[in-house]
Amino acid sequence: MKWPAIFVLLSICSQAAAQDIEVSVFSATSKSAILRWTRVYGASSYKVIAAPQNSPGNPVGYALFGPNTVMGTIYSLSPNIMYTFTVAALDNDQEILKIGTIDSSSAPEVMDPILTVKSKDSKTFIVSFSLKTGATSYIIRLQNPNRFIREYIVSSSPAEIESLDPYTEYSLSIMSVNSGGQSQPSSPVTAKTVLPPPQLSASSPSNDSITVSWAPVANAVQYSLSLYKFGWNTTFIKHNTSSTNWIVSGLDMGSVYVIKGFAWDPEGRQGEDSQYINQMTRPAMPSIANVSMVMNNGLAGISVSWERDEGVFGSLQYHVMSDQNLTCNSTSSSCTLAPVGCGEVHTVRVSTSNEAGPSDQSGPMVFITSPCPPQSLAVVESTEGSCTLTWDTVTHVDSYTAFIKSGEGAEQSCNTTSRSCTYNCTCGHTYLMSVMAFNQAGSSPEGQVLNDTTLLCCPEGVSISAVSTDTFEITWTVSRGAELYQTRAADSSEVILCNDTAPVCALSDLSCDSSYSVVVTPCNDISGCNRACKAHTQITAPCMPMNLMLTQRNSSCFSVSWTPNNRLAIYTVTASGDDGTRTCNTDGNSCDITDLPCGSNFEVSVIATSPAGLGLPSYSELLETGPCCPVDLTVDQVVDQVTQAMSNVSWSPAKGAHTFITSLTSTRGHARCHTMDSHCLMGCITCGTNYTVTMEAISHSGHRSNCSYEGFSSSACCPSGVRLYGMAHSSLRVHWRGADSSQSYVTELVGSRNNYTCTASPGESSCDVPNIQCGDVYTVVVTPLTPEGSKVLFCAQRIYSAVKTIQAPKDNKGGTAESFLK
């Protein structure tokens, strides 16, 4: 089928088919266009046809694409023509499913090559080209040696291309643009930018020269520079060089010069011109006309003046400097260096400066200021009635004058070239003194005024008295002009001070037994203190004895000792108590107190006495003598004896005793009791034994006294084995076993109707009792007799009953015994 027939068929079908394929132009050139469309469900292919918009029945080309293609290119277009592009979706039978159209123009035709390329500066080309009909704008494409492409849109010729790299070769082509797209690039041309301008900087190293310098320009082989004086632009100084600096000399001082330059590349092309820079030469050196001293608001200064150069360009700043680190600046013809001190040597120089920098300094001028007033005024009283005023040496001085005025109005003065002056003075008087220094520049400023009061007269009538063991009271007469008195007491180890305005002072907390040198020094704020007054010696009271110790020598004597801490002293030891006072004296460190009664308490202290007086007593110690022994101690052998193994001991009261330990001691054992009473019951007493009687009397504090007494013998032992035997004729024999063959015994039978007694001679162990009445009950006891004949009361009793009489065996005496039933 021919093209017209196909296009007519598509045109007819497009009226019947749904128009919902969306078509767009992706891009277009002068001979082709790239279309995009939406996918249609069931389409097996897509057909694209292009026809001029003004002749839709004459298509110029078509293209067929598969079912999965949504973008395609159609060729055979002519430049700058408006086309209608139709896209039809076909099924397997080549029937049209859907169709879409779009109108768009093809791009303009390819441009002619660029006509000319010129460098406006090192970063800008001026490009000229031929215009194309139908083109709305143009794209200039540049490619550098690194194949980096940059495009610039321009609207007409010539066009400026900016922001290029200096001294770089570019390939340039041009494309025309309309609503349909852009043409293909034209044939390229090449062009190179010129060298960048040198970055000039200038300075004026002297007042007739200028130095121009710049950084090297890459690829430059030579530089051209020009210079002319501002306001004289007809006179040029030109210079070609391959270096990077240019020194121009022989110029006018204080003038402005205009400078510019450019670089040459290896191709002989002139680079971009630099910007004009202005440089001023330095001004001429000024000369000092006059230097003098001036006063301003009470401050001294150096006024420096010079001749001003009126023919220089621009403003000038003058700088005045001194080697004493003083400077001043001025735009006129004078300046003041301030403040300056007295007695200073200044080397003064002047320079001037403009925008180019400072000129050379003027020649030095030496200037010496007036001398300083003397300092450190001091007065020395060389002899009584004569004083010397001294001061420090002042430099650059020819002479001094000292002025002395007393408080009463009298004036003295002296001229000298030395640094001292002697004048008449009286103690305790006030003088006003000043000194002025002179040199060729004049007198010194007003200096120090010394208000000096001569040394005060030493106090008279100094009296020192000891008001306590560690305190002196010092009194004296008033000294003329004294405002304060300083009393000083010093020994070998300490200094005690007392300051007061009254003529009396108490110095306390002094060291005991020390010799103090006491000086009363008068003082006032003006003249200070008179340290030449006579010293007085006074000794303090002796020290209090320390570390008191008591040592008992015997029951009535104690030794008292202490640490010796005085040089010459007599010590008195005193023991005071209810029983009176005992004392002893010594110049050593111990003494004995004797005749102390037993059972007494004393308070013991020691006090030292010296020619300086009485010291403080020592701390007291308590002395306690041992308690007294009881005067009487009794161990009653019969009355006080309770049982055969116990005795009752009693004694009289003893002074100072709180408890007693009584002991009975023998070879067969001992008995002991500890009691607060005046008696005690002693156990474990062996009968028929001799005992030693001793006692310890103990005080409340534990002091003990040992007491001895007359020995004690215990009662005879009771017999054992007592038996009764009946004898003939109603008699009864009592038999026992005795412990002592020399002991006598008595036997007692006590019945309800009768009592019987019989006594056995020493050595006998039985006795007979006649006429015993039968049928009665008898209590029988056999008791030993004491040497005095008394009976021992604690022997055991036995009870017997006489029921019948039985013939008993014969006894050891040959008789017949009858037995009693017990």
C-alpha cells in the first residue's frame, strides 16, 4: 500500500478509534525526532507516521515498533518544519486499537562555523557568527583540553563568553535552537585566551624610589610596565623585563605615581592589562629647629619644633621620639614629649611619614632636663646638740641647698656640693627640712619635706617594783614631746613589751628567777623612738618548786624532794594538818619533816625565797602517816573463850585506823580475822597451845601499821573417854583420858536431888564420888582447871542413870567397881 493510502486509512481510523494514547516529543534534531507514548493493552505493534502540518496528506516517513516499545525515533525530517506526529496501536490483525497525535517542529539546520573569536580579557571571548532564520537562540559549546564541555546560551552575535580559564585553548562550535529543539553542532574552531594580568604591588623604600613587584604569571615570557607622575600623565617611564620586580629611582619626594603592566605569552600575544595602582614616594627628612622644656598642667615636657615642607603631596604625619621611650605625633610643626622626668638625658629625633612610609630620622639632639629633688632625707644625731641631714646623690647636679626650720620658727640653711649638712638641734624638738638641687637647667622641682623630731629625752626617775611574782610595775617622769612609751624587759630567752601613753607600765607574765634588763624608750610619730636610754636591772621572784615528791623514811618521818629550778633560793617545806604544822628549811632540793604523829593527815607544800622576794608555793601534796596501833588488846582465856576451838579478841580504838587484821600464830596453825570493829571472834584455835598475837591497823587510804602484843595460850583440852563405874558402898568412880599429864581436872555430877564434886590431882585420870543415891539421873562433866583454878566451861556433858548396883571388877586400886547404866 502506498504512503498516501496508508495515511488516509489512519486518518479515517483515527476518527473512529479512541483517542487516548498520550504522545510527547522527547527530543528533536533537524532530521529526526524521538517520541514517547503510553502502552496500550492488546497491542501487537505500534506505527509512527510524520507529515508536515501544512500538508497532512503527504507523510514524509514512518516507523514500526514492537509491542513492548514506548519510545522510538522517526527520521527523514527536514530542518525547521512543523510536523504532525501520529502513533497508532495495532492488534494481531493490524487493526487499529487506539491512536494519538502531537504537533511539533524539527530543529533548525546546522549552523555555519563560528566566524571570529577574540579575547576581551584573560577570561572572556567575544564570539561572532551568522544568524539563522527561525532560530530563537543559539548555544555556543566550548571544550577545553581536558575535554570538559561547557555550553552558553546566547541570543545574538557577537556574544561574550565569560568565566574562562586564562591562557587556555578551547574548541568552539555553535547550535541554533527553536521550539522543536536544537540543531547539530557546527564544525568546531579553536581559540586561546590570553595571559592574566600581573598582580602589581608597590612600595617606596626611600624618598626618591619606588619598587614594583608581582607574582610570576604562568607561561609569561616578558612583562611590560609603565609609570607616570600623577598630574603629569604626559611623561611616561616604560620598562620591559623578564623578572618580577622593577625598581624606579630618581623620583620626586612625596609625590604620587600611577603604575600598570601586562604579560607577554610565548606566541607574542599581549596579556590582559593590570589595574592601575598608585604609589607615593616617602617624604624628605625633617630637621629639628628647636628643643625646650615646657610645663603643661603641672607636668614637665620637651617641646620639639621643625621646619615644615609645604611642597609635598598629601598629608604628612610627624613623629618625634626620645630614647627614653617617649613619642608624640603631629601634623603641624611642633610636638611635646610628655611627661618627662627630672634629671633625664633625652636623645631626640624627628621623622615624617605619608602613605608610603616614614622618612629617615633627623640627626639626634641631646637634651638634659632639670635635676631631680634629693630623696631619702634622713637625720643622724651625731653628738648631743648637733644633727646631720643626709640625702641620696642626684645625677647632673652642681650644688645643693638645705633648708632647716624649727617648730619655734627659727630657720637655718646651708649650701654644699656634698650630700650632707650639719646643723644645731635640741632633743625633743621638731624640725622641717628640705633640700633643692641645682644645675645649668635650673633648680629641681619641690621635693621631699622631712618632718623630723629629734630624739626624745630619756625618761628620768625610773622606778621598778615587783607587784607580784611575775609582774613589774615601772614608773617614770614625763619626757617632753613623747607620745608613747615603750617599756622593754629582756632576759636571756624572751622579750616582754609594753606600750602606753602614760608614764607607768606593768609588765606581766615574766619568767621567774630571771634577771631582766628594763629600758623605758620614749617615742612619737615624728622622730621615732630614742633607743639610747639607760637600762635598769631587776630580778623576778624565785620559781615555784615543781615535781614535789614524798618519801616515807619511818612512821614519823617523811623526806620531801622537788626539782631545783632556782639559782639562789632558800626553800621552806610546810606540812599543815589537824595536829599542827611542821616545817623544815634548806638551800638544796630536799629536806625531812620529823615528829609526825600516827594516824594524821598533812598538806605539804614548798616555797622558795630569794633576795627578789617570795615565790609562789608549789602545788600541795597530801601526806598521811600510818594509823595508830590499839593501846590495849585482850584475849580472855576463860571468859571470852566460847568453845574449845574459838576465842574472842577485843582491843581499844586506834586513831586513823579504819580496819584491823588480827592474827594468832603458833606452830600448830594460825587464826586470822579482818574487821572494822574493835573485836573479832577467832576460830581454829588449838587447845593447850601458845599463840603469838599481832595486828595490822589499816587507814582509809590503805596505809598500814604493824602492832605486836603479849602472847596468848589457849585453854587446856577437855578429856575424852569419860566412863562411870559403880563401886562398893554406893560410891561412883569417874574415869577419863587426859591430853596433859600435868593437868588437874574437876568432876561434877548434878542430879535432881543431890550434886557431887570430886577433884583429881595433876597426873590423875579418875576420881571417886561417895554416897551416890541410886535411882536418879545425873549430868556428868569432867573439866580441866586453869592455873588460876577456874574451870573450862565448854567441855561436853553426859547424862547417866543409876538403876542398880552390880559388882564390878576390881579397879586398878584393888577395889570392886559397880557399873551405872547410861
